[in-house]
Amino acid sequence: MAKNVTPEEQIAALQAEVERLRGALTDAATAAEDRQRDDAERELFFRDSGQEVPTGRTVERDVCVGYKTVGYTSEGRPIKEPQFETKDIPTFLFRIDMPPVGGVKIVIDGQELYQGQSYELDQNQLRTVKDIVHAVWRHERDIHSTDEEAYRPRISKEISLRSGAVRNLPPNWLPGTKVQ
């Protein structure tokens, strides 16, 4: 019995088809990732400000995991050197929303992050950016809050209709009580 032998042209055509399908699969995966990012950005747009959306992706970063003693000073104190490991850190989408007093950008690691834009940040960058944004909002509230007069002493004035003299009353003066 003779074995079925596939002609060389048929093998080449099948290999070309496999390569074409692999390319189509990579394109589909890239399109799916783009769609997932667009969906996450859309979700982020409709969320409250100050909330992040997980992307499901990770980035590799060197993380300090401890210190190793490499020697001692002349006073006997240890000289320590940081030890790093490469770890996968999750990424998040975050929209920067700052008040007008905060300017238009935040600069992290030389990267400018502009007001009103969404950025993909790793967990450590996200903590830093959120801390900056919350500090700017706290500063805005301190300056332009409804209770601007909270620390000023309350001063009541009494004007004499007879002489026109103005007298400051103590802050705890209430109408109808006797001033001592």
C-alpha cells in the first residue's frame, strides 16, 4: 500500500494560510485590547472623579524588597544597600481632575500628565498622582470654602445715634445681653 504524499505546493499553501491566520489572530487580539481600553476609558469618563479603573494589564518594575549590609562605617554603623526584584505591577486608568488653583499638569518621572486627560498608571504612580490631586482639592477647599471666616474673631460694632461713636463689642456679645 502506498502512503498518501502531500505535494510540496500544497504544503507551502497550507503554511502560508497558517501564517495569514496567525496574523489575523494577532490583529484581532490587538483590536480586542484596544476595545477593552476604550471601554475602560468610557467607564472612567462616567465615573466619579478620583476613582480608577483596572486595566487588567501589568508592567514590570524594579521594586525594593529590602536592604543588605555591605560594610560598616568607622563609627560601627552598618552601610546598607537596597536589594531590588522585578515584579509585575497592575495598571489602572485614571482621569486627572484638578480645580483651577491646581494648574494644568502634574509631572511624574518626567512625564507630563494634563488636567482632564486619562492615563494608564501603575499602582505606585497612581498613589502619587491621587495624593497630589487630593492635596490640590484640599488646598482649594481651604482657600475658597464657604467657611473662610472660620478663624477670624467675630466683632460686633455698636454705633451711638447721639454722638456717632463706634464701640467694638466682644465676640461673645449677643443682642439683648448686658455687656460688662
